[in-house]
Amino acid sequence: MLEIRNLYATVEGREILNGINLIIRPGETHAIMGPNGSGKSTLANVIAGRDGYVVTDGEIRFDGKNLLEMDPETRACEGLFLAFQYPVEIPGVANLYFLKAAVNAVRKYRGETSVDAMDFWDLVHERMELVKMDESMLKRSVNEGFSGGEKKRNEVFQMAVLQPRFAVMDETDSGLDIDALKVVADGVNALRSPERGFLVITHYQRLLDYIVPDHVHVLVNGRIARSGGKELAVELEREGYALYNEEPGRARRAV
Amino acid sequence: MTAIAPLLSDPYHQSFAAFMAERREPEFISRLRQAAFARFETLGWPTRRQEAWRFTDLSDLQALTLQRPSTALIDAAALPSLEIPTHRLVFVNGRLAPGLSQVRELPERAMIAGFSQALPDHSALIEPVLDSLPGLQSHPFAALNTAFWEDGALIYLPRNAVIEEPIHLVFYATGGDMAVYPRLFLMLEQEAQATVVVECRGQGSYCNAPLAELQLSHGATLHYHQVQEESPQAFHLSGIRVRQSRASQTQLHLFSSGGQLARTDLEVLLDGEQAECLVNGLTLGQENQTGDYHLRIEHAQPHGTSEQVFKSVLEGKSRSVFDGMIHVRKHAQKTDARQTNRNLLLSRHAQAHANPRLEILADDVKCGHGSSTGFLDPDAEFYLRARGIPLAQARALLVHAFAKDSLTRIALTPLRERLDRVLATRLALDSLEGN
């Protein structure tokens, strides 16, 4: 479903990803763990197609198609979803309106007609319950004035409405207390299916107690230093990343 | 020896003399015209060396302002509509077009009429007040308007008169290189209420220089809208003077999307305690358009409130100018005056100039101003795109989000909805329903 081969990428001229190889099949959930500055978020942003992340070598294929040739909206329409580490506040655009525009953009891309208003409303309500979101959040501007937990829930809610085939969760656990973490994890788990793949990026093992991955990869200095099963996450939590820090901070990016 | 350039005003003299020779009107009006013409001569043609005209390039305009308008007919289909019952006066090339105008039933003693029509019977009402409001004394186009206006709207509401239907004034110019100087005089007596929509539009090349005088007595309420959608070749130079008495309220909504050069000079005198004024401006600029606003809010009495909110959305090589002054006189304690100017640049070649100014002579006031100019937020753009929304639509959504609270402040629903459609069309958005 997603194939990353020999991927090299730079940000502002600095080499951040240094030859990543990763294959995720339908139905699989992979976790990427790693110390700060190892390139985790860069990988998420490269997959989603954000400006400023320059791929210097390698390729990413999504169901065999060359992902790197697509602009971000095409990737989304093809079924890719990025849950943002820092969801953006967009004053003046109502959450519900934004979601409908997104749903219709994807439908248009597939050659389908716009969503029926009643069907959309039913879908939204059903999905809201999944992440225990309050209806008032629909009318508010996208993420504006949302707490950290509300923003992350809104990401999972959008994912639940858009039903992508592959989702990248970029540090979805950061800034969440344990209750919010469970809600978010439950939302993700409810969407897991044999057709859908997930790439869960996290610094801490804690999230992986709730979203249990099939494979865990350790990213260090822009390379996958080690791969294993879910037990690897537990080991990392115990041992820390010190073992892997041959060249500390080499891939650290300025914010 | 240096050659002496011919006096700037010579052609104006000829034009004014010819104009006056044709007029048949009460002497007080002739006197006003002569005084205004003399003022224009003293002021001279504005140059960019003058601070107030620094950003206003009038080099193509001067010849136009001498051209007297022709008589023309227009098709009713060319007129803007509010899609609800209104009192409508249409002025084509500065003259009332009775066939396109319709005034509905009015409260007793209230009047909505063309000036030329009303003048013979209502000189006694008009004489003491016409051109009597302070403000715009050094504005050459206000002087030109008073010298050359031919017709206009006269709106008078007696005490406690409330007119529910909007008063819809259309100043239409048919082009062919001419200058039109429509006039509006509005007077609301105590506790009277009115909603006025002034639409400026036309075709081809012309200069439209309307002047409005708005006078509110105690407790009167006015919702005033100026909708500037002139033709792309047109010059628009409007002046608005307002005087508000105690506890009166005005909302002045200024929407600007047309013309090659559109400038509005506005002066509001809050001349009674607890007077309130909102000035809400939205300018859409594209190509080489200039949208230019010069405002002065004069707080003369205590406990007054004023708010200026001006936004511009600029594409291409367009520019906006916001020059806003809050002046608080020494006596005007407990004034609450705010001013905000926000500009969104959609191209690297667009420019926004902001000149917010405060002059505060009282010591117990709340005054604030803020100005910001920027591009669309790339993070917000990416966020929308990452959900599948195409780039053009993402940008349009963000622009609409920026501009829409200007429209939200317009209480007159059919106008607000129409302007929202203008905005959506400009942004090439299919529908903004639900946002």
C-alpha cells in the first residue's frame, strides 16, 4: 500500500532523511519511534507533500502510484490522511463547512456528485460520537480556541469522516492527558480495518499501549536503525534512545 | 525669464461660467456654488506633493472633470436591485430619472425626492442646512460638487418617523468621458430612523464625484451603505460629511470593488453626548485598481463611541490606502474610539498603505488603533490542501474568512447576501452556503 524506498530529504538545505526504506501493507499499523530531531515529523510532512521538504533521492509509492509527483490535495483525494502534530487554527472557516468542502473535494476527484446534505449530517453525527466531540465544535472556526485535546480529537474526527485508506498520525499523543489519549486511540482503533493502513509517529511508548502496532521502527538520524514487533516499543521505553545516539543532534531541525 | 504657466483654473472658469448661465435656481444656491468654486480655486488641483493626495494619481482625471454630462437613458435591467421593496431614486449622469424611480408611501411630512423637484416647494427647509455641515473644507472634489451638482436626493424624516424599507439611491453614469456630481442631503429629526443604500456604478470612462451630507438629531439612527461598483475605467471620488447630535447612532458601511481609482473622504462630527458611529469598510482590489479611504472622526462631546474597521483584499498590482484619524477634543471625556485596519495581499505586487492617526486632547478616554498587512497563512493553506481541497479553493476560503466579518456587520440582509455573492464571484467560489 505504501512503499518508501531509499528516501532522502532535506529541509532548508540540511539533510534530515538519509535513506529510509519502509513497506506498509493494507491492514497494518506501523509505529515509528525516535528521539527528537531524528526526522519523524519530516517523514510525515514529506509523505503529505508539505512545501519546504525537498526529496533529494528515493521514492514513495502509494498503491503503486508515484506519490511524490502529486500535490498535497491529490494525495488526500487518493486516500492519504495526515493527522497534524500541530493542527492549524483557521479563523472564519466553520469546522462543518470545512469538512463538507473536504468531503466534496474528494468526491469530485473520484467523479462522484456532491454529498447529500442529510447523509452528510448523519455521517458527521455518527463520527462525532466516536471521538466524543461536542456538536458546538462543528460551528466553531476550525481549531480556533480549541484546547490541545480538542484539536487532536478534531483531527481524528476529520479522519473518521473522510475515511482515508492510509493515515499518518504525527505525534497525535503529544500534549494529551490520559483520558484524551484514550478517546483518540479508541477513535483510531475503530477505524482500523483490513483495507486501511496506519503509520503512527510518536516519541513515547505510552500511545502504543492503546494503539497496538504490528511493527515498530526506530528512527535515528534520518534512518531506520531497528525494526521489530510491538515489544520493541516496550524495550525503548525501558532503555531510552541512548543506544542509538551515535551522532546526537545530527538530524535535529531548527523550528 | 521663466514662462508663466496659464492659471490652472482658467478652463474651470469657463466651464463654471457656462454652467451658471444655464442654471435657473434660488439665489442661495447660486451663492453656495460661487463660494464653493472660489474655494476650489484657492485649493487648486490636488497634487501628490500634498500629504492627503500622496497616493492618489489624478493625472488622467483632470480633463475629465471639465466635461459636462450628457443626457442618457438606461435600461432598468442595468440597475442593481435589493430584491425587497424599497424607495428608489435613480440618477443617470447626475439627473433624476423619474421613470426608474419610485417612492412608496411615507410617514407624514417625510420626504424622499429629487432635489430639483423638491426645491421650489421646500426652499425654506433646504436653505439653512444645505452645505452647512463642517468637514471636507479642504477637499477639492467636495468643492467641485457644490459648484457643479445638478441634482440629487433629498431625504427628510421628521421627529419619530421610522422608515422600514431601505432608501435605495443609484448614481449611474453612462460614460463617454464626463464628470457627474450627484448630491445627497439627508436630515433625520429626533428619534427618526432610516436605512440608505447608495450604489455607484456605470459604464465606460467617467468621473463620479458624489457628495453626501448626513445630519442626525437627538436619538436618530442611520444605517448608511455606499456600494461602489463603478466601471473598470471610472474614477470615483466621493465625499461624506456627517454630523451627529446626542445619542444618535450611525453605521456607515463602505464597500468598494470597482473603478480604476476610488477614493472616499469621510468626516464624522460627533457633536452630542453619547453619539455612536461605526465605519465598516471593505475594499476588493485587483489589476491596477486603487482603493483609497481618508477618514476623520471628530469627538467633540463626552461619552461618544466610534469604531472604524477597514479591510482590504488586494490582488494583482492593486493598492489600498487607509488614512484614518481619530480626533478627540479636550472636552470629549470618556470617549471610546477604536480603529482597525487589516490588509490581505494576494500578490507580491499589491500594496497596502496604512496611516492610522490619533489626536487626543482629552485625558480620560479609551482610544486604540491597530494595523496589519500580510499574505495568506501558508500553514492554513497546507492544512486545507492536506484534506483534499484544491489550492485555488483553499485560498478562496481563506480570503472569504478574512473578509466576511466586514459583511457580517451589515444588517441589511439582501445587500449583505448580494455582496457576499460579489465576493464569492471574485474569488471564483461556487457556494459559501453554510459558512
